[in-house]
Amino acid sequence: MRRDRAQAMVIRKDSILMVKHKLGGRTFYCLPGGGVEKGETYEQAALRELEEESCVKGKIVRKLSVQFKPDNRGEVHTYLIEIADEEVAKPGNDPELSKEEQTIIGVEWLTLDKIGEVDRAYLWASGLNRIDSFHKELLKMENKIYK
């Protein structure tokens, strides 16, 4: 069954707002995001998921990327979203899950060096390289690899 996803990339200085999940014995970080509901735009879904998962409201700056899921059963739309300085992120929940099924165990502002390689790969694919400061960081990495 096809299920499109929308997600929010929120940046403060050199940190990215990440949601910490525990699911199936794994702990991992990802951007706030989730399934697009019937009748909802990708933009509306990204803003709703940001609020549900990290308890902050934001405003869309621009679209960063559209990816196709590995099984080709949906798309993932990523938006750069800004939040007010006074907004404080805290763990939210998934309203589709019961209290016992909740997977969100935290939200954190993380710099790239604090994010594992697999989670970092998803960030680059989601359009992190389209944000000027991170694009510059990526170019530094490229120079290290090809010298």
C-alpha cells in the first residue's frame, strides 16, 4: 500500500532538530515526520508532524527534497522549517499509537558529529546539502575523501 511521508528539517546554528525513537530493539534518530493524511498537503503534513513529535510550531521556508521510498511505494517530501527562538522542543507522540506503542523517547538538537553515519546519510538524502552551512561542510568532506 502506498503511503507518502512528509518531514521537517529544523536548523538552529549548526544543530538539527532530531527525534529519538526506540523501535524493535533499535534506537535511532530521524527528522520529525510521518504519513500524509487523506486531504492533507505535504506542507500541512510536515507542520503537523513537527508539532506532534516535537511539540513546536513552525513555518515552511522551502522544500528541500522529494525522495522515493526504497520499495517504490511512496514519496518522502522534506521541508526546511523555521521555528521561533522561544519555541522549546520536547518529546511528543504519535496519535495513531496507544501509550504502550509509542516509539518517541526524546528530541534533541544535534550537530553532525553527534549523529551516526546511517542517520546522517538519510539527512544528506533529505536535502541537508541544500542548506548553505551544511553544503560548505559537505564540500570540506569531499576534499578530504578525494585528496
